[in-house]
Amino acid sequence: MIIPIEINENDLIYNIIAINNLILYYSIFESITKRRTLGKLITGIKVIMIDGSEPTTKDYFIRSICRIIPFEGFSFLGLNGWHDKFSKTTVVNKNAFEAAISFDEAIESLRNENI
């Protein structure tokens, strides 16, 4: 038995608007605030590339596009979500990451002084 599915034009328009808003929110907010949405600001985390560098606007856009993949929320049952996997990004604790960078820079500075 085939169940007919009625496609409502208003629902389609609403979904297109909602997807555009989602992509715009994440892309613009993360680009303007340098890796941090409102939730990230509150929880003290930020987005970095897997190699530790700063993501580009393109990377933020890829993360945003991947958020509309159906069941993307379940992808976090693994280590990273799909929007991190496909954009080659990860989320870190901001203070711990900056402390580690400062420590590495201090060690490198000491090495250069001893040479």
C-alpha cells in the first residue's frame, strides 16, 4: 500500500527559509566572532582546524552546510560530528588551548635563547 505524501508549498518555503537562516547564522556569527557562536561564548569553547590553525570563512560555511544533513545530530555519538569531520575542524576549550599555545611559545623562546 502506497501512502500518498502531500507536499505543502508553504512548508517547502518555510524549510528553505529555515535552512538559509541556519546557514547564515552559523557562517556569519562564527566569522564575525572568530570561531564562537553564542553557545560557544557561554561554554568557553571555540572552533579550530585540526592542525590548530584558525578556520577560514569557507571552513565556517562548510560546517554550516553540514548541519542540514539529516540525522547530523546523531553523528556526535562518535568522536566528532559530521560538520567537524567534513570541515576538518574540532572544538576545544578556549582557555586550555590558549594556555597550551602560550606554553609552547615559551618553550620555543627558551630553545632559541640557548642556541
